[in-house]
Amino acid sequence: MRAAYQKECIVTLVAFAVCALLTHIFPMYFLFPSLMDYTIFGFPSHYFLAIFFGWVALMPLYWIYIQVSEAIDREIAEGSLAAAEEREAAEAAPRPTAAD
């Protein structure tokens, strides 16, 4: 079950890194200053690109993250249930006494 927790941590850190990279696109305007001169659908390109990457492009990635995270959570829950059942079985089993 410890491996499942480690998987969940890794998946969460990767999702955070992807979100941070796609939503913090400000350095792109220093690399390509000509983007400031264009408009997209009437919006200045730097506004539109921030909205697009921050919302539209991340939605499929969030969906994938939710699916993977739910699968890991189910794995953790199943492992917890199995561990609880093993504890109950161990507690219910008769223990040898000194008289036996």
C-alpha cells in the first residue's frame, strides 16, 4: 500500500508541474516579443494565450489527472480494506494459552 501512496505523490507533483508550466507562460513574451503586437479574436495575444493555456488546454489534462488519481485512491481503499480484514481475522482467531 505504501507504493500506492508514493504513486499518488508522484502523480500529484507531475500534475502540479504541468499546470505550473502551462499557466505561467509570461517568459514566452520575452522570448517572442512580437506576440505583443498581435490580436486573436480581438483580444491582445498575450491575454488570449494566457486564457487559452490556463483554461482550455488544461481541461483534458485535469480529466486525465482525475482518472489516474481516482484509480490510485481505489487501490489505496482496497488495500486498507484488506488490511482491516486481516486484523479482524487475526483478532478473532483463537490464541494458544499456557494451559494448551
